[in-house]
Amino acid sequence: MRLRLWRASGREVSLQRLDGYALNFWSRRRLAFLGGGVTPCGGASSVLSSDPLRTALVVDSGAEINGLLDGVFASENWSIQRAPDNCAALLTVAANSFDLIITGAKNQCRENLEVVHKIRAIRPHARLIILADKFTPGDVLDAMREGAFSYFSGPFEHSALVEMVREAMASPCWDDGIEVLSGTPAWVSLAARCDLGTANRLVQFLRGVKDPTIPEADREAVIAAFREILLNAMEHGGQFDPSHYVEISFIRASRAIALRVKDPGQGFSLDELRHAAINSPTGDVFSHLSVRDEKGLRPGGFGLLLAKKQVDDLIYNEKGNDVLLIKYLNPGASHLA
Amino acid sequence: MGLQISIRESGDVNILDLQGRSTVDTGESVLLSKYLRELTAAGKRKLLLNLVNLSRIDSSGVSIIVEIYVSIKRRGGELKLLSPRGRVLDVLRVFRLLDVIPSFEDEIEALASFRPRGFFATS
């Protein structure tokens, strides 16, 4: 007998219905997702405005993607204006402001980036999601530089696209969340604001790098490890305070991928983390739970170990606020240690 | 779709069918936690997590499974897993969870494992 069906999307999780224990755990990350109440971005694009009707401009992407997006917007009572191509979109944007703009999935990223650049000149705070027909090197870096909210290339993972569109619809502010400090195809350095929405955007940008020379399993492992480390840095180092930023570097060497995450916190000693699974004796990954129990902490502490197991090296600096992840590219090797 | 949870009952076993992912991103893991807590608070002591359509799990999802496993075990109950796949299976193996939490590939077999072993009369 089917009893209940509940979809998890940002707005449907009721914090009030959680008990204090779960709320205490979740609230920091959830509030971080909401921007922590700090809204440094300006402009007319804030979705927290009192205007009940929000409008998206969607460039034609074919029936499948159009239908998918229609469903998302309809579920949130957004209106949609559709443009047949980028030229028409540009003319429309010049005449009207939109809360969210999504480029056409039929175009190459380069064409979309050009129109995004022009739109940003007219509407500097517009949320823009780039859909491109296929990945080409340099797309993701350029999309971040152009201030895109997110980037996807075909073939599209529908669930990820829907989630990111929902996030763009819900995000109170975003356009200063990620700053490209420097970037070449082999080395990208960023500053990222300490909030969950920015973390999700950053992870999606990383997912957007569909480098065919990187085995899929390695790519997934690196993304998963990066995500765990990034969230740790933002939560424990940056306290999910949107006025704080973490520094991130992605380095692509010929036989390895390296990611560095530096947080603004006071650091920690890995050896003293007795309440984390990473310090549990081999073969007894649950032994740290008793330490957590003594300290009144919920069962958890799995993030560092999960990250470590998915890369070849996880190295902290002496202070413990700067961590380097290295994944050697060895086709055929298992991605999990 | 982040995470969809539907709940079925088979006898005194509550089966949670998970579809999507259990990560911290937009509330999926906390949603799973909420459901599991509600079930245990309602006195349910036999839970089967059907993971066959769960595509991804992160440390927050693992934490919740472990938390509920510990909690329900303390109350004399049982939590079991059904059909973890792909990346989810990889992550569970990292933590050797499958050495601790019983996991099954077949639902009927999983449900049968919850039943107390009976004593059969011999003729």
C-alpha cells in the first residue's frame, strides 16, 4: 500500500516540522542555502521582492527540454516568455526585465556566451543559465567569467537541470558568489562565497567539465570528494557566513587532477578528530561513533573519509585550513580505494 | 528531482522506496532523516530501505542511515538495505556499512529475514 510521496526540493522541506536536533544540524546548511540572510547583491533581480509574478525567458531548446522547463516554472507559478532564438531573446531582454533567462540548448556554448555577455550588459543582475548542445573545452571557465548562474551541456541530466533551475528561482542573491581570480584551461583559481547555493553552483560547474580524457569514474570520484571538502570548508571554516569566501584552485596536469580548497577558519588538527570516521581504526569505521556519542554529537563524521577514499592524496597544511586533493589519472584503476 | 520517498507496508515491515539522491544539497538527506525519525517515533521497528533507484549518496546520507540504524537497534528493531547500486554501493562499501547493516538483493528474501525464525513441528 502506497502511503505517502514527498519530493524534496528546496521549498518543500518544512524546517518547522523537524525536531530541534535535526533542525540544529540542518539549519546552518539550510540557512546557508538561503544566503544566510545577507543580501550583498543589488539590482532588480531579487526573487525575494514582493512581486508575486516572476517571469523567465526561455530560448527554444526543443520539445523535450522545453517541456521539462515548463513543468518546473508552472509548479512555482512563474510565467514563461519563449524566444525562438538568441537574437529574439536579446531584443526581448532589451525591452523587458526577467527574473531568469535560459539560453537555447540547440546552440553551441560560444554562441550562447556571446548573447549572455550582451544580456549582462543590459541586465547586469539577471540570472542566466547556459544550455549548450555539447561540451567544448573552455566553456565552463568562460561561463563562470560571464557570471552565468550555471552551465549545462548535452546530453542533459534532467534531474540536475531541474534542481539547478529551482535553485536559480529560489536563490535570493547570487551574482557575487563566484569570482574567477585567474583561469587557464589547466589552472583555474576562484573565490566562492560560503553558502550552500554557491557550493551547489560550483559543483555543477565542475560537473559541466565533461573532459573526454578523464574517465567517468574518476570524474565522479573527484566531484564527490571536492563536494565533501568544499562543504566542510564552508561550514566549519566559513561558518556558512556569506561574508566569508573560500579559495579554490583546479589544476589539470597531464596525469593528475589537483584541487585545493582554503577556508577562512582557524583550522584544525586532523589527528585530533577522534569523532571523525577518518580516524577510526581500519576495519572499524563505527568506532568514532562512541566518541561522538560522548560529545553529544549526532552520528556522522563521514565526510573526510569519503573524500579521502575517492582521491589518491588528501593533504592538509599545518594549520588545517588548506587542503589539497590529488587524483591520478590511471585508466582502468578503481576510483575508490 | 532530488529525492522521492514512498513508503509501503508489508506486514509489520515498512519499506521506504528511495528514488533520486540522498545528499545535503537542497534538503534530501534531511527529508530522509525526517521520515525515518517519524517512523521510529511511531513505534515502527522494522525498516527496509529500498536503494535500487537511489543514484547518489553523500556523507550526510550515510550519516542518516547510520544514525537510524543505531537508534532502531537500541530499541530492539532492525534496519536493512535492499539493492544498493553503482555509486551508492561504492560509498556504502567505503564505510563497510554492508558488513554491519544487512543488505539484500531480493525484496522477498529481505522481508523474510525480518520474520522470527519459527519452530516447525515435525511429524
